[in-house]
Amino acid sequence: MKLSVLALTLIPSIAFSQSQATTVHEHGTGHVVIAMAGAEFSLSLVVPGVDIVGFEGPAETDDDRARVAVAISDLSNPLELFVLPEAAGCFAASANVTLSGETLGQDVEAAQEVNHTEFQADYQIQCQDIDALDGIEFAYFDRFPKAKRLKIQVSRSGDARSQEVTSDQRNLAF
């Protein structure tokens, strides 16, 4: 049991770090890695800050800081954003949300002009009946209307596949 929890913790991090090496920061597009094992799965989300709070760069005003706090609170409730079939009896075992800033560019002037922030959320979900988990509805797009699509990597029972959901087609079937 401890080994499967360790694997669930490491698999999305490894897969996500490998996918991030070739991922370009693109407004409107986030990235999700889902790794399923036994009655548990992990879901990792990385999305540009502008898609979530409407601005990039550091929060400079009280209004900006309030939007970041609300976004972190919303992202900390994964089952409100990623709706699972009730029959699966799933619950969030953990949720970890961070906001990171990334300065791109070699010289100081370029670095000051291009400042990107990203929200990263890592979730551990446990289900009473994992076989009833036949898909996910992404209510995420209702909460964050600037988000347009999510590129998804799913690993389940040794099979891996890539898929995309959009604000218009927001259901992922397993």
C-alpha cells in the first residue's frame, strides 16, 4: 500500500516535469497529468496565472492579492472543479496549490518585460469504487472563463494517452 502511494506521488511529478520540458507557456491553455493506481489517482494541474486571475506578474494591488487568494481557495477544492461520477465515491485526500513566477529572458530589460506566473495544483483523490470512475467533467471552465483548453496526459493500468478538453467540450471519458 505504501509503495502505491509513493508511486502515485512520484509518477505525476516525473511525467509532468518531462512534459513541461517541451511545454510553452500559452495563455488559455493549461496542462493536466492524471496517474491512476488502485483506488487512488493523482491529478496535477499547471495553468498560466492570467487564465486564473486575469493578470500576469506579481500581485501588485490589494485587489490583485484578493483575486489570488480567492483563486487559491477555489483551486484547493478539486472536486468542485473536476466533477467525478457520484457512484465512484471519490474524495480529495490532499490538495496543494502554489503560484509561481517565472521570468523569461537572458538580459535584465527582457526579464522585466516578460514575467509569467503559473498556478500549480497537485491533488490526491481516493475513490471507494474506482471502476465507477468512467470520466471527468471539467467544471473548471465555468469557474475560470479565461481558460480555453487543457492538455491532458492520463496513465491508467499501464496505458498512457493524451487528450484535450476545451471550454466547449469539457468531458473526459476513460
